[in-house]
Amino acid sequence: MEAGTAKLVDGVAPEGTDYVVVSWTAADGTTRTKTVPVKEDGTWSRDLDGLALGKTTVHLEAFSGDESVAESEVEVDLAVSDLTATGEFSADVDEVAHITGTASPNTSIVAFHGDRPIQTTMTDAEGKYSLAINPPNIGGPYDVRVEQHIRGEVASMSDVQLDYGAGVSISSPSNEDTLDPDEALAVRGQAQAGTKLKIFEAGKPDQPLKELVAGTNGYATVIQGLEDREYKLVVQGVSKGYNVTSAEVTINPGKSTVKQPTAQVGFDADVTQKAVVSGEGAEGATITVKDGAKTLGTASVADGKWSLPIDPIGPGQHTLTVEQTGIDGTQTTTAVADFGDAVEISGPTGTVTPGVVSVTGTGQDGATVTVTGGAEPVTTRVEDGTFSAEIELAPSDSAKTLTAQQRSKGNLSTSDSITVTPNGAQTPQAVDITEPSSHTYKPNHETTVKGTATPYAKIELRFQWNDTVYGTAKADKNGDWSINRAFGPASTYELTATQTRVDGTTSASTRFTLAPEDLTNKEVVIAGPADHHYTPGEQTRVTGTATPYAKIELRFQWNDTVYGRATADANGNWNIIRSYGPTATYELTATQIRPDDSRSLSNTFTLAPTGVDLPFSLTTPAKESTFEPGTDVRFTGTGTRGATVTAIAPAWNNNTIFQTKVDESGHWEIRRSFAPGITYDLTLVQQPADGDPTSITGIRLTPSS
């Protein structure tokens, strides 16, 4: 029936029939046609589908080839059985009620209470069904509608009323009756006969004070041993259909043997610490602290005491409710938490003058207040209920939001904001240069020039020689400004500062003289290279000292041409690098032009080549010279590197007087003393390692006395 199917069986066709055409109208209104072949014995069968509920006429037509030889009709009936439903209760109150009945076989049965489905099942092959109905747990009639569903639609229905009878009630004691200590409690009431009853304290159903079964006149019992405290008693009954109903009554309202809780609120001197609610209570109890309907936290009573840090809950006074539970009922008390005043800004308002602005307001004594919105945050403290903070506001035509954030006792944070525009008129201030107060600078070192002007004015620094800007700055909130730069090395400056105020007006300072620190004039000296030699074709560094910052000019012995320039540093040191050579011996002089324009000339510094052969010569003594008997005479000269230089006396059979070698720089030197009373006529002979000897004659040394 649910699928809408049937089967034609035991079909017989006339002799000679080849096939049978079966046709019917389906449930969806369409005509369905099927061709069924006929067996040799003339029998045939066919499955039908899509059948509507109720009766359907099926047309049969037999064919031999293309010729119809017979027709017939058969009626198929998918009959829907009417739904029956009956409610039943078991004698055992622990059994739920049942609804039983009949309907079409193998169809869906659904029970409803109102529009809510409460149970479903299927009919068996005989059309029987049974529904177990969960109890409503209320007394009185309970209406159930039972529906037979076929193909998703209601085929038939029936209404059943299950009467669960009266629920449990309490007639004695009256609500909020009071018992004397140790007095027994008589409990009476109404319930259906056979109802299983259990009397217990609310919240403790597993700890019954009494269990009994109701009789035909209800129930009555006595409970002994109750404590002298408040009880909320529940009488719960299980009646037919496992229907559970109950009634409640309170006795000894407000009585308790439990210690009442106490509570107070404390604040730490450190405002970043939370407020603490604390007090005493019943050992092992749970304390719940509430601010109105909001629970702030819970704590346990240990050693008779409890404590609970709470998050800040806003400025002002709050009456907190403290509930004690877990021992016997609920005990309550209250405590006041005073978080003090919130922060509030009282000024400034509207338009303010750029610079240092005073933000004032009120707050909680001892709290810290941080004001933001200026150049940087400023923190102050509330004293006698007020605060004041000096903040910087740079010039602007845009509104600025100033916010005061207060951190007060109990770690409470409150804030307030105002809007101001820092474009008010300024009082013009003159621009002045005030430092360095010594009016001196250290040449070629950074010097700080300071001054004052109208706050936030733009500053330009100029010297006396032209209109060039040699430094810029911006005055701060107090009108102070500074410019760092180097001066020197020796000029005396006349400084002028020009300010351009926020409103576009300008003014200039008086001139400020800045002179170099005292310099001591020194002589110029050529000091290096220490060996007085140069290597031809390579760079040679000539070094020396002079007056600090003096300009140095290097010249050679042959003319007045400047062959190198330098400037002495702060310590007076200078150097000039250049190449020399290839064979000349230089006589160097250095001229210094001091910062005060005075001049001086250095010592003459001999610079000879190294690594080259020089002509054989006698530099000292002169060919005709005298000597001091017994005192060394210094002989020097030049020659071929590595050659032997020998002094001989021709008049004395060419006796050797002295002998030496030419060094790698092409120079030679020897010292020797001579006897008194003798005039020496000498010849110098140079003998290279390879090559012919050369000589210098006509050398006469005469004793001076």
C-alpha cells in the first residue's frame, strides 16, 4: 500500500494469443501501459506500480499478431483501513500508558500532543500497533491525536484522552509554618490511591525523609528528627502511567543553624591592586559576591574566613550582595564598595594659545591621571580632589582631543575627553642669541648657538658677510632654540638670528660676536722624513709643526715656486705628500701664514735620494781647511753605492789615511783625528766594485795651532 504496488497473477489468454497489453491510470493521473508476453500454455502475470489508494480498474487486451482477439478488466483495491485508538494504563504505576489500535498494515502511526509529535511506530502485517506514551508529569486529562500516515499524508486519525488523574497536593503543614525545636512534623495531603510517594528536602531527592504509598483517602505520615532550621520540603508522587507530580512547602522560614556570613571591602594603597571583599562564614561554605544580577566571583570559607579580589566595577558606591551556600540553605549579607570619583576634565575649552597648556579637572584623591593628546603623555596625581597637568600643544588649525585617564583605587580606570583648537593668538617675543656666553668657539669643532624667540617660530642664522642662511631651527614650546655647526678656523663672526612667527610676522636679533678661542703662535718646523731621504719615483710624506690652522707653503732651494700646500690641524701638525727625484738633493723650506695673517719661515731641511748612484764628491770639509789636533774631523760626500773610498797621502808613499764605503743612499762618511804640527795633503780615491777608480785631489788640512 505504501509503495502503491500489486501483482496480476494467474492470467490466462485465449489460444493463439501472442501478448497481452495491460493499462491503468496511476496515482499521479498518468496512463501506464505494459506489454506482457504470453507463455506457450496461455498463462501470464504482471507487476503493477504507481497505484492510487482505493480501487483502480486495469484494462486487459489480448493480441495475436496485430489483431485484438479478446478484452477484459480487473479491479485492484488498495483499501485503507480505518484507524482505531484506545488508551490504556497498567496497574503498575511504574509502567507508562499505552495507546493501541488497528490501521492499514505496514503503515506509519504518529501520536501528537497539540502540534508536537510525541511518539511514532509502524503497524504490523495485520495492521496492529502499540504506542508507549511518556508521562506529561502533570495531573488531569492529557489529549493525544493519533494519525495514520500513508505516502507522507494523513490517511485517517483518532483522538484519545489519557486521564492521569489528580496530582500530589499538600494540605498540612501550611506553607511557612513554624515548628518548635524537636517537634515532629505531620505531613498530610491528597494523591491517587496507589501513588508511590517520597518526601525530601528540596535539592536532595536522593536523601528521602519518608517513603509511602497513598491510600484511597490520600496520604498522611510523621517525620521525626528535623533540625531547628528552615526546610523546603517536596512531596513527590509517581501515579499511573509513571506520571510524576509534586508539591512543596516551607517550614521554619528564615531559621538556620548555619553561621551568618560577614563582609567588608578593602582597598590597597597601591591603586593597581584589586579591591578585596572579605569576611567570615560557615566552614566549607561557598561565598558568591554579586553586584546586582552580575556575579563578581566565588570563594570558599576556610578556617572560618574567606577573601575574594574583585575586578573594578565602576566609580562611586556599590552595594554588593554576599550569598553563602553549600551548608544549609542560603544566607546573605551586604557590603559597600566605594571606588571613589571618576576623572573629569574641567578645562581648557575652545581655542587655546599654542605652547604649554594647563589641563585641569577633578578625580579620586591619590589617583594618578595621565593626559594624552599633546606632544607627549603627562602624568600627575589627584590632590584634594583636583589635578593639573601641563601639556604641549603645537600650533594647528585642527581640533585636538585631550584625554585624561585615571587609575584609582581598586585598579579602576576612568577617562574623560575634551576638544580644543591650538590656534589662539600668541604674545610676540623678541628673538635673541644668548649662547655661547663666552662668545668664543673652538675652531673646526661643532659649536652650539642658542637663543630665545616666540614659541614655535622658525629661526634662520646669518653671518655678517652676506644674506646666506647658515643654519635653521624651530623654537620649542618655551621659545628656546639651538643650532649646531662648526666655525673657523680663525674668523670673528657677527651672528644675526631672524625669526618668522606662526602668524607670519618676523623680527631679527641684535648682532652676536663669536670669536675663536685664543691661539698661540708657534714657529713652523719641517721634521720629517726623519732619515732625510726620499725614494725616487715614489710618494714621500714631508711632515712638520706650526701654529694651529696655519696655511703651509713648501718651497725648494732653486726658486720661489710653491711645490706643496697644507693646513695645520688643531694641534699644529701638517704634512705634504709628493714625489721627488730622481737624483737631486733638495733643500726644503716651509712658510706658514698664521690665522692672524702673520708669517714665519721654517728651518732648511735636506732631502736626499736613496737607491741611486751619485757623483763622487767631497761635501765636508772644504779642500782647504784647518783642523784641531786630536779632534775628529768629519769627512762626508757622495759616490757610487757600495764603492770603497780611500784617503791616501801621495807625499808619504800613498799611505792610506782612512777608508770607508758609500752607503745605499749614495753617501759616505768617516771621522778621523790628525796629529799636531803636520800639514796633510790628501787624495780621495773611489773604487767601485765594477769599473774604474776616480779621485779627488788637492785636499790640504792644516793644523789650526
